[in-house]
Amino acid sequence: MATPTTATGPTTGPLAADFAAVLPDTCVITDEVGLRSYECDGLTGFRQVPAVVVLPRDAEEVAACVRVCARHGVPFVARGAGTGLSGGALPVADGVVISLQKLRRILEIDVENRRAVLEPGVFNLDITRAASPHGLYYAPDPSSQQVCTIGGNVAENSGGAHCLKYGFTTNHVLEMEVVLADGSLVTLGGPTGDQAGPDLRGLFIGSEGTLGICTKVTVRLLQTPESVRTLLADFPSIEAAGDVVGDIVEAAIIPAAVEMMDSLAMEAAEAATGAGLTVDAPAALIVELDGPADEVDAEFEHLTAICERHGATRLHVPTEAEERARVWKGRKAAFAAVGRISPDYIVQDGVVPRTRLAEVLTRIAEMGRDAGLRVANVFHAGDGNLHPLVLYSEAAGEHDAAEELSTQIAELCVELGGSLSGEHGIGTDKACSMPRMFSPDDLDVMHRVRLGFDPDSRCNPGKLFPTPRLCGERPGPYRPHPLEEAGVIERL
Amino acid sequence: MTDTQPPTHETGPSPDYTSERGEKAAPERADVLSGDFGSFDDHHPPAQELLDDCVHCGFCLPTCPTYALWGEEMDSPRGRIYLMEMAEKGEIPLEGAFTTHIDRCLGCMACVTACPSGVQYDRLLEATRPQIERNVPRSRADRLFREAIFTLFPYRRRLRAASLGGALYQKLRPATMDRLLAKLPRRLERLVAMESLLPPVSVRDAFARTPIFTPAVGTRRGRVGMLTGCVQDVFFHQVNLATVRVLAAEGHDVVAPAEQACCGALGLHAGREEESAERARALIAVFERAEVDVIAVNVAGCGSSMKEYGELLADDPVWADRAAAFSAKVRDVSEVLADALADSRAPRHRVDATVVYHDACHLGHAQKIRTQPRDVLRSIPGVTLTELPEAEICCGSAGIYNMLQPEAAGDLGRRKADNIRGTGADLLVTANPGCLLQIRKYLEGELPMLHPVQLLDASIRGVRPPGM
Amino acid sequence: MTTSDPTTVTPSSLEELRDAVLDRPGPIRVAGAGTAHDWAGTPAPAGTVLSTTGLSGIVTHNPGDMTAEVWAGTPFAQLQARLGEHHQRIAADPAREADGATLGGLFATADSGPRSLQYGSLRDVVIGATIVLADGTVARSGGHVIKNVAGYDLTKLLHGAHGTLGVLAALVLRLHPTPQVTATVAVPCDRAAMTDLARRVADSPVEAAAVAWHDGRLLALVEGSERGAEARARRLVETLGDEAGLLAPDDATAAWEAHDAAVRARPDDRAVLRFGVIPGSLSGVLDGLDTDTGGLTEVTASPRTGIATVALPADADVVAAAHRRVADAHGTSTLRQRPPGADLPAFGPAPASAALLRQVAASVDPDQRFGRGRLAPWLPLPSTTVGATA
């Protein structure tokens, strides 16, 4: 017990020795304490100690590590900052964790062509920090943008609050360098985002580390909008706030962001950040408009009129950039801040068609009451992406009930014609729910594509696809999609 | 002098296991197996409810200096809390890797600022370090080095003697010294680090005393007690004098009791709890006798600890209330001066300079004091404040860290120096002697460095700021 | 080799489409409106032409959610007209729309127009698809919500696949509101000046939806509200100097139609190449191609995206050299229109990812039934079956 440095078993011995041949000693972790530090990502409910953790320093070293894995026939899991909320970076037993946290260089900010070339470990927010002196920024802004990495964003196809207008990672990555399961390095995409031939870049983005490891990313940078106007509006009910979102869409306004929070979420966020949220308002919207001043001013007038029409109880317009940043900080810190009002909680991530928001929220409230658990709601209202936070106490033995409620909520989203995940990914957490959304044939085709990339399924196995080991011999039964039932779509 | 070494952030921390048992094999560890506190003993182990606050979100990672350097989970706040959890459950022993990773923490508390869940990492760390000091036998070299630091630094007289030697030494220091030092074996690198930190100090400054009583200029606002500090009073005596002048000019009687000694901050941050508690009691008694309204501190690290005396002595029935009352009076000098801004008594003269203000961790992160020093600096006509990229990341000083972990501290120091250079400022201002010593080492001579009160003092007196 | 005509089947439901794939033996060539029949690689002989034109129309349109599911064989122009009734549109403007191209055809050929500067190409607005594989497997990916990361984005695999790998039955699209006003600013300029002028457009806060150079002038398109768009266009005129002017609506329409006509042109004895390079390299590559080919014609260029479409002599060596020049500039290129029967290289030198493409193809269409020859030589013809199926 005294010396923790050599916890190498019979399999890790030669494996670790091979890594030591391609990396400095300090970049190969085999001691028990070190390995256990990597046993989970941002979703701590799933834990697995890996055999070895390696920290390569450049793309060539990543490729060399993958080749060592290939030679030994062991699986590997790429890991960025380990902030994922679906267990996507959960290690595999006897497998290798390849941390990309030493590949953190911003290789180029190309102002003329509005591109940035990045190593995968660069923090999302640092791209904008580096670009902003040139009047440019990187659009996708997941709530965890200060810590999540661009490599992780590629794996998850991350969106963020502003994706309603600006899209997701897949819409902003032009080109990528990728290490495949055999250790070969290939480039996907091209300088314009156009690629001659099939869009393998688009396929790779959002594949949750199951198709390879991205080692270099070229992203588009956008011009910082001339005008940004943010409105924080309180409403007497969630429904009223929802109606406002509908009217915004009807008015042909595409806001940069429309975020909704309920009072429980605001209570937590306010405690954490002092962002100026009204903690006793039943619902609040944060609406942000950006673009050329002429357009934004016209739209903003329209927007305030819509809010007033629906009985807004407070309209707050932060004018200073600093004040606006504080409002966003309040919103973006909401998940973690819930730790202040509940000992434990689960963050869910489902999507419904925006027009069914009110319905899904009513159902969630009912389900929460039935389960005897509180649910706080934070969501990207513009695109129907919900983040119900199921609050519970591990100590009070509520864990299983909370897990069940959380899963029910995700599956409810599918039932209403939506998706299991809007941005956190399927990972380990929702792999077993995949058959609720996809037929065996759908999943089989995905799997065949995967085999084209990784014939032995050694890249992040056990994620995204339901497996008997994870889900029991019989994965949850397929239930017809409501559109299918309505005869809108057919399945043969 | 470590420039010739490869930058460590590329390879990760060197295996600096000085804290691991050095000489003989570990005995059977009873604490790994038994007790409600796992591997910790029962004297204030990290509280489970504080550990539970961490939801593993990772928001702390980018602001953690060691994570910024190496990108390793175990050397991040989230990772260290995870290790504390494992130790609390008795799954890992304290000695070995656990101690190594806790030792590598700078205690800068940037993570506390970054944490959206309100995890009190400061309290967790302060509970963990004494556990290590009590329960983990350190290697002989490590033990001796730590003892040497704590035998020297908290004692003004000894520091004066050392500074005398130092002043002489710096005069005589042969040009070949750097090359000689660079050749020293790695195990002596801490001595090299200590050597290179020695600031230029005049013998006169080192032996000068801060006046015991200085009356307010004009109508009196109140009676302020002043901590003169140990390192500060010897190496940065001019800062103390400037503090006295500025406070007096703003209408305060300034009392600097002669019998005050070290506040215990250095030891407290290193886990030497008992020693620090003793120093705290002594300092409380001194300032009780001085009968002051406010105790002004111009050293961020000291102020941070003195504000925590209430917690440090909470278990002591005799001292608990007195400590709480003391802590309630402690203010950073910038807080005292910022309060006076609305009704300022001392006219300022113009100082035309672009000034970059470096937030000392123990001021910004630990005491949440960020706007007050900036407001005070902005009250000087002609001063343009500029902000520092990566402002939240520690400069590597961190109390005695740059002596204990010289390699990491060196990388952080260079990183901070690069960021400071990038601002193109004329002047660096920061409110902690440790930061000044550390940054000076990597920016020697490139731009003047001052404590904010020195700049304000120069402005009030209408003289050229030191070094400009 | 025999020359017997292939059999054309035109399924009108998903079931018929799947049955056609299962019932017909051997290679299948997928066809929409046929507007890109000669794009990319020369198709190998196939016994069956699978026409998607029977799979036409909107499956479902949810105006409140701004999404629609549409059969792949729906003519794009017709689709836009239908959506326009709800003041919505697909934010894409490929030139072939005017020739009657289908949604699926535009998607499979990765076609896009000038508005891709702001909105990307069809890949960026398609959120789901139903596809049929060569073994009759019907698979869906994505869904009916804009934001969705569940499962692989299989749809992307068919973007630019030119009818290989699988056949698209239906696509789900995210829609955008139709702008109230569009305005076009034009500046006469030669090609050498386009880069700097386009940069000025980009650096202004006006946010042009498209910037294109054609026939001696740079066109910048502004879209937006009644109040905003006009004001922005006027600002753009100021930014671009005395030569710049706001085009009258009819002139603007004519200017863009002329641009699109050049993209769609089929000049005699010439082949059309579309390529993309880093925007800063575009001018240099165009100049180089001018020299290499003895003069480009039908040049349209989008100086902010780096995409250009040009006509050059229909000569295999000249086309190969053009592909190489683009590849040397780290760009990508695809051959488009060409004279009937011309045997010209469709793509440039194979990238390292071509091996990956072959593995993926082997996994989803192991016998290469769909679109055989379209991605050659990156996806080479199966050696055993060449000629055997004709």
C-alpha cells in the first residue's frame, strides 16, 4: 500500500512499457492514485479504472499511442477536460485513456481568412479570447465553454446557447486531422468546409469518440456582431414565457439565443453568481439579439412589445457588456450551481419540437410530483432543448428514483417527437435508451459505418450503442415513433 | 537559471517525490484500514459535507496553475478533492502520491473563485495539510528544508541577519555564480530557488523600524493598527513606510506595535497548524492592547490568514471569541483606502503611467478584493490601468511554494512574466511581497514593480515613484 | 460490352423504393432530375436506373417548429415555393434549382450557391434523413428537431456521395424565415480587385448573406427586415466607394440570374470545375489556372468562402493539372459539366482519407451497387465486375 507508483498488472506491464517507449515517463500514468483520478468524467455515476493513462504531447504521439493500443489489441478512450455529462469519456476496463490535455496550442489565428487552427485540448472560450482582439469570435458556446475543449466539442457536436442562430460544432469545423483506430492520420473536410466526396468530417463530428481521435481542428471564426442586445424578462408563468418564444418565431426573428429558467433554477444560479435574476419569478427568459445595429434595433423593439403583450412582470436590459456577461454567467453556471440548493442532482438533456414545450413541462412537473422529487428547469427555449435538473439526496436513498425519473423524462422527449439528447451526447448514460429512438436497423447501419472506421471497435467501446453488457441481453423494446404512428413517417 | 532546461509543461511535472518516504519502508498503516475518517486522523479531517459540494463539473480546471502546466487530473482542484474523498474512505494512504499532489497545490484559491457550486476548497486544503504534516513522515532533506524555512522567515531578527549576509553576498556574488548553480545536482534545486529569490535589500532598510505611532494629518478619521509583517518589514520596509504615510495622510492615526511578530500565515498555508495558532494568539493579544478600530494589512497572504483566525481558534474556549473579534477588524489596506475615496483628504499629484495591476491570489481569490485596489489606483490622475491576460492564474509565488516546488513555480513565473510583458505597461503593481519577489525574478529590471500604496504615496507626496 | 438500355424504375413510396433496391439485381444508378448526370466520375454501366422523381412532395411541414420533412425527389424550386407560402425557406440557393434539380440530387452532389457564405450548404440545414442501403435496409438518422446529437449523423455520409453508398428517400430540413427584403450592392471590378473589396464587405458590420464575383463586378447580397436591410445596403455602398451602387430590384435579379447561368453553363468543348481553397489563395489559384488552361471562362467566384466554378478545356491533361493546382493550394475540387463522352478525371490526387472512404463503402455497400464509378478513382470500380453487369 505504501508505494502507489507501480500498480501494473500482468496486462499493463508490457503495455505501459510500450507507452514508455513512445512517451516520456511523466506522460504515462500507471499508479493507482493517478489511474483512479481518471475513473470518471463529469458524470460521476459511472466509474471504471483504466489500465493506463497516457498524456501525449502532439498528434504524432497520439498516433503512436493508438498504434501501441492496436498492437496490444486494447481499447482506448480519448479524454478532453472530462466535463462531459453522458459518461462519454468513461474508461474501459483494461483499456487506455488518452488524455489530450497536453495538446493545448492555438496553432493559428488566421484573421484574413477567419479561421483558427487548434489542437484538441484548447478550451472553447480561449478560441474567442484569442480571436477577439481581431474583432472575431468562435460561435458555439456550450455552458461549460470556459473548461470544455474543442476536441470534446467535436466528439459531442456541442452547441450552446447561441446555436439557434449559429448552429453547432459541425457547422463551424472546416477541417480536422484525425487519428484512426489503426494509428493512421487522415485529414477530413477541406479549407472551405466543402469536401470532394462524402462528408466524412460531418459524420465524425458528434460520433462521441467512437470513430477516432481528433488531433487538429480548423474552425471558422465569425465577425463580432456590431450590436448585441440582451433582454432579461420575468413572466408570471412558464406558459406565458413559452408563448413569447412562439411569437418571436412567428415574427421571423431568429434571436442569437432564447433561454428559459424556472424559479428553482434561478434560485440556484442567483446564489452562485448574483447575476440579477428574480428568484421568485415563476419563469424568466433571456433573449439575445445580435447582428447589424439597424436590424437589432428594429427587432428589439418588436421583442419588448411581444414580452409586454404576454404580461412580463419585469423587463431588464443590461446595457454594459460586463452586466450582460453577468446575466450569462448566471445562466451558464446554473447546472453546477444547483449543487447549492440540493445535495445531489442529475442533469437531463432532451429535446422536443419547440411547439411542444408547454406540454412537456407540464408532464415533467407531474412526473416529478409522482416521484416526490423536485425538478428545476433550464432550457434553450428557441430550439426545444430541455435541461431538467432532477434534485435528490443520495443520503436519503433517493438515487434510484431520481435516475428513473431522469430517464423517463428523456424518453418522454422521444415520445413527443424529439430526441434523447440535444448536446450532452448518448455516451454511457443513454446508450440503453437508444432503442427508444432508433430501430434495430437504424442502429445496425450506424454500427456498420463504425466498423468501416474501426473494424475491431476499439475506439471508445461501450458508448453510444446499446450493448447487452450495459443494458441486459434484451435492450429496451423499440416503440414506434409518434410520427410513425401518425402515419407521417413509415418504417419498414 | 533554469532556462536551459526543457519547459516542464511539455512533459509534466518531474517526479518530485520529496514528500514520499525517503529512507525506510513504511510501517503497516493502521489509518488506511480503520476509523471513520479513512486515512485521515480524527483531528479536523476534511469535512464530508464540504467534499460533497464538489459535483466534478471541472469549471476549476482552467484556473488551476498546476493543471495549466501539466493538464493532469490529479494536479487539479477537482482531482485533489477526489483524492481527499478516496483518503476519507480509506481507499488510499496519505503518504506517497496523495501527499505529492496536495504538496503541489499552490493554495492560490483560483478554483474557489471559479467554482459555481461554492466548494470551499480553501477549507478543505487547510484541513488536509495539517493531516499530512502530522501523519506523513517526510524525507530527511525535505524535513530539514521546511524546518529551515520556518526557522528563518517568520523571524524579523533572523531575516535581518540573513539579509545582511545577503546584501554582502549580492555585492560579492561572482558573475560565474549562475553557471555554478546551474550545475548543481537536482536535489539541491530548492536551495538554488531560495538563493535566486533573495531581493536586493539595503542594509539600512533591513534594520529600519516602522514608527510605533504616527498621528493623522488633519482631522482624525480613526485609529488604525498596522501589521508590519516579517518578510515585508525586512525586505520591503519602504512599503511599510509608504503605508504609514498614506494612511496618515488620509486621516488615520497609525499604530504599529513594536512587539508584534509573524502572523503565522506562511505556516498556516503549509499545514503547520499548532505553530500558527500560537502566533495568532500572540498577535491578537498585541493588537488588543493597541486598542485600534481597524487592523490594516498590506500583505495579501497575512491579511487572508488574519481574517481566518476566528476559524483557526474556534475550538479554543479562551481564544475563540477574541479571535473572531480580531478577524472582524482586519482589513486590507486597499479596503481602508477605498473607503476613504469618497471623502479623500490627500490631494494626488499626476503620475503619467500605464499600470498593470496583478491580483495577488490571497487578495483576489482568498479575500475577493479586486475592485478596491483598482479604485485606489484610478484615484491617481494620469494612471491608466490595464488588465492582465490569465489574471486568475497564480504567479507561482504562493507563500513558500516557490522554494518547495521550484520547477513548477519557475514555469508559472515565466508564464506570468510573458503575460506582463505582453501588456506593454510602464509599471507593475501588486499587493503582496511574495508576488513581487517571484515576478521580479523573471522580469528583473524590465519594468519597475511597486506595491499600490507606494504609487499612491508618491502621488500624494508629488515625488517620482520609486524606480521610475 | 453490350449497349442495352438500363431499366428505369420510379418508386413512389418508401416501400417501393426498398423493394426496387431488393428486386433489381446488380449495380444501380440513382437519378433525380438528371441535372448533374455528368458530374463527378463517369458512371459505370448499370442495369437499373433508380429514379427518385416519384418520391416527391412535402411529407410534413411544421411551421411553428420551422422544420419540414421532404421526399428526396422533390424539385427544389417547387419546394421553396410551397414553403414560401408560410414565409419560410430553405436557406440554400444552388444554381441548378432553375433547371429543376431535386432536393436529394442537390444534397448528393453537395451543391451550394452564394448564400453558403452565411448559411453553409444543404448539409448545414438538413437535420435528418431516411436512407435505403444496397441490401434493402431502411435507416433513419437525425430527427425532426434542430438540436439533436443522438447517434451518428449518417445523413452527412450521403452529402457529396454522388449517389454512392445509399439512396436518399427523404430529408428533414430546418427552415429559416424568408427575409422581408433583399438588396444587392454591385461594384464594377476586375478579378484582381475582388479579394480586397470582399474583405471590406466582410469587415463592415453589415453581415452580407452572399458575396460573389462574376463578369467584372462584385455582388454583395443583404437580407433582412424592411427597415434594416435597406439601411445596411446603403452603408455597404458607402463602404465600397464611389463605384458601388445599389441595384434596382430587376437589375439585382438579373445580376444573380446571370451569375447562376454561368455556374450552370455548358460551353462547347469545355468542362466545368468547382473548387474550394482558403479564401486568401483564391485569386492566386484562379490566376494560375488561367495561365495553365489558356484562359478560364464562365468564372464565378465567392471570395469570402474560397469557392469558385470555372470552365476550362475538356482535355484530360488540362483537367488533371487543374485538380493538381487546387490540391497544391490545399484545396478540393470536383468535376461538373463536361461534353458528352469526355473521359476526364473527376477528382484530384487521392487524400489519405480515400482509404477510409473505401472501408466505409465496403461496410455499407460491399458490392458497390450504388453509383459505381461516380467516386472513381478514390472509390475504384470493383475489379471482378467491370463489364460483367452491363
